[in-house]
Amino acid sequence: MIVFKNYLKVLKKNLGMFIGFTVLFIGMSLLYVNLGNDPVAEFTSSKPYVSIVNRDKESSLIDHFIEYTEKNAEIIELDDNETVLKDAIFYREVSFIMIIPEGFNDAIKNKELLEIETMSVPDSSSVYLEMLLEKYLNIVDVYANSGMTETEIISNINNVMKKEAFIVIDSEVNVSEFDNVAFFYRFSNYVILYICVYLVGFLMSTFNNSKIKRRNLVSGTSYLKINMELFLGNLVFALSMWLLYVVVSIILFGNIMFTINGLLLILNSLIFTIMSLSIGFMIGSFVRNKEAINGLSNVIALGFSFLCGAFVPQAFLGSNIVNMSKTLPSYYYITNVDIINNLTNYTINNLKPIFINMGILVIYTIGFFLITNIISRLTLKKEN
Amino acid sequence: MISMFWDIFITRLKIIIRNKSTLFWTFAFPLILATLFNLAFSNILESEKFSPVKLGIVNNEEYKSSDIKEFIEAVSQEGDNQIFIPTYVSNEEEAKELLNDNKIVGYLNVATEILINVKASGLDQTIIKYTIDSYYQMNNVANDVINYDLANLHNGVLDKINNGNYFKNITNEKTNNIVIFFYTLIGMTCMFSGFSGISAVNDIEANLSKKGARISISPAHKGKILLISLLTGFLVQFVALLILFFYLTGILGIQFGTNNLLILLIMAIGCLTGVCLGSFISSLLKLKEGHKIGIFIAITLTFSFLSGMMVQGINYIIEKNVPLLARINPVNIVTDALYSLYYYDTLDRYWFNIINLGIIIIVLSIISYLCLRRKRYDSI
């Protein structure tokens, strides 16, 4: 087990860097989970920040409109100044601004609704609010045109708005609570890939340095044994990284990790880690230059993550991109995370796709190992 | 004098160009990443086209004789205005099962007090609630209007229901937030010039490399060699940035502000900052080159992450809560400057960012200088 011990020695020597990277990525994951969750339009989500600038005189209708907005948003007061308003949008202090024009009230008395200028943040958490407000204004429009007075409009709107459909979120595993966990594990696609490819590649390139390699080959230990022990070393390393990541998720999310969904996620990530390890192993065996390894790991980790839906959810990617990304192993990992996220009924039919995807990941792993073996054998022959 | 400058310059340039793998990754990596971003985001703008929601409907007696039936059928018709894809079941248990298996997003049962059942809170569920709410509310509005004055049946008021645009969006952000990702990419690429900063310092320090030892005993002034090395590193990286910029604007069509000169200026200063950051790290830490590169990459990645490269909006949260962090993050400063050129009509914010980078460059250079100052080695 000398090679194995040696591997651990090399690992220990570079430990500072490895710990640094690990801490860095786990930090990123934590930030990502806490800050990256921006649900686009959820009726139970937190209220968006909104500002209403009234250029018309006060009136009970406008007051009522503002009250209605307040039920669905947090109102921030802003000065009626173009720079102030633009800044507020730029810095996302508000996601939506409405500017009620002068003469708005008078126009309503004439059965006309003047256009309200708006400014909004493009990614908007205020999309749903905008829909609600447009509906409100539509109702005002209809009532005004039917001949009602201002007071009548207000009291009728109050009655109408009471008519909301009774809706219930009904689930044993609270799917929304699990969203955060799924987020964390989706991001781990990037983390695990980067760590495995870069660090494993880094370590392996040390061993594959041709002088060292030749010395090893000349020794009495068989080539196969050397490779096996190196692989074992890599496995120990990758598995400790994986374990750390899982422990962090348990600390963060608690008992939810021990539900069937949680355990499936953990299993999924284990298989993915071993697959990433095989990629790192492969890269390390034929790329010598340390900077090239860095570049490659960035391209692979970021590329797979963006294209397969780790950062931008798969639902938002174009269909031809999704088709293209089916060639990448991350696609199957992330698809599994998505399925597990929504899983509440644990029937064979529902579990089958999850296990099929895991199987595909295993096939990728075997494939990468075979490629590594073939290529290293070819290079050996060449060097001989 | 000039010929010596030129000699060193050409030598350093050759060193950089001959290191083919660094060169490849300095030039190719940003382009690859830009292409990936573009692919990933190209559809976000089009996904405003929404896809209909799978709704389950308990087709009991109450439903068959309800008013809402006609409405649901109308909005389930195939075509551009389709909102729902309905699945009809005969009882609530079947609906629950479909919901659990994720075959539907929610189901409607007019016979119970709980009208709509869903499993989670999300965009599709919100659409169900909003559509059903609107149906009942607008029905109510129509009744109110007719009861108020029977003439309203004929004067076209009812046609106004659900028809009408009341908002006019005057924000000029046409391209969405997508541009920010590309701006962070430029910021990150600026930082890459730090790699040449690292190797430049390594190559002149006797205790860090053999080359450094040789250069230390040469008659050429160490400081001069360092400055020229940094200059060459900066120039090469700036060329890489120019290529990236043309790729982004010319081929991918990403929008930037209109003042190209100012854009080039911020990129140049960003590059300079990257070089200074690299030499700062290299002069401060006494480690092997491989480790320094590792640390530098980690720092650059962190800076990029905090500027919003992987997660939208992090830069705003930091600006709001920990503004100091935003001021010392060069990737963020470059991104912010580019965005302000794009978004604002005035240049205040832009110049603020330029000065910010200037201060960072001065601080980093001073510290590097203090660390690298004349060292005396024993003559044996």
C-alpha cells in the first residue's frame, strides 16, 4: 500500500489549498441557498417592494388603490425625481414603481383611465402583483364606464375582491420546504465537479509527471496495482469531500434530510461524486500542465452546470439546449434532483426514472474509467 | 536604454507566448464561457411565452351543472390563449393520486369548500389561483354592472372586462438582467492578468525560483524587469479582453453602453488591477507557484461569485448590506461600471468606479513594492 500512503502524503502536503477550496465552495453554496432563491410569482411568498408616485391630487379612489397595493406589497416612499427612481430600480430597492399621472381622477369621472407609467426590475418578483393591479384597474375601468360614482366604485370593488377562491397546499412532505434542499444539491453539481476535476486532476498530474511515473514503472510493483492504489487514494479524497458536503446539508436542513427524498438526494450525490472522480482521474492522466487543469475544470464545472440546469433551472433553458445537454452526465444528476424535489408518492413508477438516471451516471463512470485505461496504456506503449 | 527596455520586453513577451497552455486558457476560456452563458440564457427571454398548466378537474354533478364549466373549457382550448390542459377525473381520490404523481399541478373541485388543491407554491399554482379568482371576480363585476343599470347590457361596457392595458413600462432595460452575467465575465477576465503578475514576481525573486536567482545577480535593475514584465502581462491580457469584447458585442449581440472609449478604459484599468492583484498575492505570500495560482484562482472565483456571476442579485444584496465588500471587489467594480454605462445617462457612477479601482491599484502596488524592496543576500 505504499503508493496509497504516498498519495496521502501528497494530499497532506497540499492540504491547505484543498481545505481552502472546500471552505470556499461550501461558503458559496450557503450563500447561494440563502440568497439565490427568488421565487418568480408565488402567492404565499414574501411581498415585493413597491413604490407609488402620485402626481395627481389626493382622492379616495387613489387612496383605495394604494390600500389594495399595500395588501400585496411593501410600499416604499420615494421622491418624485427621475434619478431617485432610477437608482431605486438599479439597486433593487423596489421591484416596481407606478407613477400616477396628473388628471387621473378627473379622467375617471369622464369614464377614461389614463395610462400609468411604470418602472420595473426585469427579473421581477412583482409579476404577480402587476397582474393583480392591472385587474384592479380593469375593474375600475368597467365600473366607471357603467356610470358608477367614485364612492360606488370603491364599495363595489371591496365586495368583488372578497371573492377569492379558497386554495389549500396539501402535502405530507412540504414540497416548498424541500425546494431549498434541492437548490443546495443542484448547486453541488458545480461544487463536486469542480473539486473533483481540479483537485483530483491536480494530484494525479503530480503522479503522472513523467519522471516520477517512470520511476514508479521501473519499480517492482505492477502497473495495475499502482493504478488501483491511486484510485483508492482518490476515492478516499472524493468521498471525504462528499461526506463533508452531506454533513453541511444535514446541519443546514436538519431532519428533512432523513426523509425518503433526502436520502435519495444523498444517494444521487454519492453516485455523482464517483462519476466526477472518474472525470478528474481521466483529466489527470493525460493533462500535465497545472494551469491547463485549472482551465479545464472551470470549463467543465461551469459548462456542465449552466447547460444542464444547475444555476438556471431546466425549465427555463431552451429545448434544443436541453437536448444537447442530454449528452452530459450532469443532466441526469440534475434531472434526478428535480424529480426528487417534487416526489410525494413513492410508487415504483415514480421511482423508476430516478434509478434509471442513476444507472446512466454509473455507465458514464465506467466509460470514463475505460477511456482512462485505454489512453494511459497507449501512452505507455508510445513511451516504450 | 531603449534597447534594453525593448530586449526585456520582447523576452517577457516570448515567455508568455511560448507558454501555450496559459495562452490558450487566457484567450479561449472567456470565449467558451461567453458561449455557454449565451446558450443557457438565450431562451430565458423567450420563456415569457408560457406553457399551459396541467389542471385536474373533478367531473362530478356539481361541476357539470356549474357556471365555471364553460369558462374552463374556453381557456383550455388549444391555441395561443390556452391556459389549462385539463384532466377530468370522476372523484377526489383520483385527483389526489394524480397530484401526488405530479401528473397535474392542482385540481378543482366545485363541490367542496376548498376549491383548489395544490401541492406546492409556485408559478403554475399561482396561475391556477389567479385564473380561477379572476373568473369569479369578473363574473361578479359583470353582474354588478348589469344590476346597476340595465343599459349596460348594450353599451359595450361588458366588452371591457379583461380587456385593457393600464401600465406603460418606461424602464429602458430591454435585455433583462442577462447583460450582468456577461459584464461579470469581463470583470473576471480582467483578473486573469494576475497570472502574469504572479509569474512576473516569481521570476525576479531569488528565493522563489532559480530564474529569480539568476535575474537577481544580473546587472539589470530588478524593478525595471518587474515593471516591464507586468506591462507585457497587462498588454497580452488586454488583447484577450478586446477579443472577448468583440465576440460579445459583434457575434453574440450583448448590449453595452454606447460610449466605447469609456468601456475600453474600464477594461484597461480592470486589467491593470488584475496584474497588481497577482503581484500583490505573489509578493505577500511565500509559497510555491502552484499554490499561489491556486489561491489566486480561489480569490478570483469568490470575487466573481460575489459579483453575481452564478446567482443573480448577489451583488445588490452585498451593496445593500455590506457595501465595503462591494468596494474592494474588483470584479464587482468593473461589472458595476459597465452596467452604469449601460443603464444611466450620467457618468457619475462610472467615474466613481474608476477612482475606486485607482485606489485599489495604488494600495496593492505600494504593498507589493514594500515586500519586494531591495533585498541583500550574502555574497556566498
